[in-house]
Amino acid sequence: MPIRRPRRAQSLTHLLAARIVKNDSNFEWDEAKAEANYAKHRVDFFAGAEVFGDPFAIEHPDPWSATHGEERFRITGIGKEFLLTVVFTERGEGIRIISARRATRREHDNYYRQNSQG
């Protein structure tokens, strides 16, 4: 089955289309990193993948991208009943999860503030 790559949002229509495509995307991660992430944050990468299904998730570039030599992004949304923040990158045609943790107070407030604007 071919993997579809999410596109950058140019408008609300594109944003919704990108979110739908991401729901259908293949996720990958390094198993050792996933275990270390769980030991540190008590959040597994399967829960992190669920964030991409949140229609209200907020995505933006990761400010630390340059230090890792690749374009990385952060997405904050609901996964496994908690508000999570996931750092990820696009690798080939899939999404590679780098880390997943509970959202900070600032991320939490930003998520609800942006989603309460009407």
C-alpha cells in the first residue's frame, strides 16, 4: 500500500485535507528511542501517533530543528485521553516520531486558547 505524504496547509481546506492524510499515514520510530521516551515521560509512541487524528491539533516548526540537521515539527493534540506534544519529522513518505510527552502548561493553554477562538 503506498504511503501518502501530508502537505503543508495553504488554507483551511488544505489544512483539513492534510489532517485527513496524516490520519492515514504510516508512522515509524526507533524502538530504543521509544523505550527511552516511555521511561522518561511515560508516554508511548502509539499514543503520540493518535495526536495526528485530533482535528484541533496545533502544528508548528520545532524551534530546535537546526541543531538536529533536519526539519522537525511539533504537534500538540489529544492522544490516549491526554494532551500530548509530539516532535516528528517527515522521512520519505512517512512520519517519524522523535518524542512524545504530556503538554506543558504553556502548550496546554495555547491549545485551548487557539481552539476556543470562534
